[in-house]
Amino acid sequence: MRPSEAEVARRLLRDMGLVAEKSLRDVAAGCQTSDATVVRACRAAGFDGFQDLKYHVLRELTGGGELKPASNGETHYGNDIAASVTAADSALNAAATLLRGASRVVLAGVGASHGIALILTDVLFTMRKQALPVHDAQMAGFAFTPPITGLVLIAISHSGGTQFPLRAVLEARTAGVKTIGLTNEPGSELARAVDVLLPTQTVERPGGSFAIAPRICQLAVLDQLLTRMRQLEQRKTKGSKK
């Protein structure tokens, strides 16, 4: 390792909780170095990058290390789900508070992420929340038609680099609309642009990329988000009866 990378490694070894709790950007700031230096240090230590290191740390912290490969050779999704729920836990209350107070919810995503948006739209309707899934500029323009009071945007992108959700977030920020991001890359531009970040922790499998694992983790995090919303509503109801 270069001296700067070795220093990052030493700091992280002293407190691996930093890896579990903080984003790449936060860790780099805490180490007074760049994101790239942190990533190089992770790779020099034998990991694919910061996300891979975080995955292994969270797996140990959540007891995921006990999971064994399935008999058919496929990897269980349990490790990724547990790590994703743990990573998103600290932001769930903030996201649930935003959604609970929203009169309308716009969900931006393309491809498979749009499919996740459709599922969440259906659930929000059952919770009596107006929701609109959008996947192109024309639909987004309709969604942001005034009045925007009480509007909240949820942007979904596994990579954090998909342009449409990012543009929707930037437009929402300009309009003063609060935003929630769901992505696997906490160092991405999308993650940095949203008001509340819900990170997932899906790790690329040796055999290549498969679309199902990221979606399962996204749904697991969203399930926790909806549970928090219900809990907040229950607390409000109990408080009003006193």
C-alpha cells in the first residue's frame, strides 16, 4: 500500500464500525483523504472496493457469516438482505417521517427499478397515499406540476448512476421538494443529492451480475420503511387518545 492507503487501513482497523455505519464519502472525510484513496486501500486489502468491505463487515456484525451456500451452488440472499437492512436502519425514521407527512409521492426509476416503484406505488395506495411512478421526463414534468406542497420524491437506482432518477432529484431539489434515494452506491451522485439515503448492500457475485439480488434487497429495505411508517402512525394514534 501507499502510505496514504496504509493510514486509511490503520484507521479502519481501529474502528471497523466506521465501515458499517458510514458512507464512503464520510469515511474519506474522517480520514482526511479522497474517496479514491479509500477505495484503493480496500482493494489493496483484497476487497473489490468499499462496498465489498462494508458487506463483509456487516455480514460479521449481523451474524451473516454463519450462512452456508445452498446445495445447488447458488449464494443465499440472506447476507445481502441483512446487510442492507442494517445499513439503512439509521435513515429509516427520517424517511418514514417524510413519507408519513406527504400528501403525494412521486417514484422515479427506470428498468427494473421502475418495477420496484410500481410495487411500492401499490402498497402506498393501500395506505391511502397518492403515488405516481414515473420513468421519463414527460411524466416527471406532470408529477411536478404545481401545487407541490406535501410532495415527496423517491428515486430508485441500484447503480446510483442512472440519469433519469438523478435528474428528477435535481429538479425536485430546485423546486424545494424533499427526496429519498434508494441505491447500492452511497458514493454516487444520486446518493449525495437526496435528502435521505436508504442504502442497499448487494455484492456482485463471482459468476456475474444478476438482477434479482438487488431487487430483493431494495424490497427488504422498503418493507422496513413501510413498517416504520405504520409504527409512527400507531404512536400518533396512541398519543391522541391520551
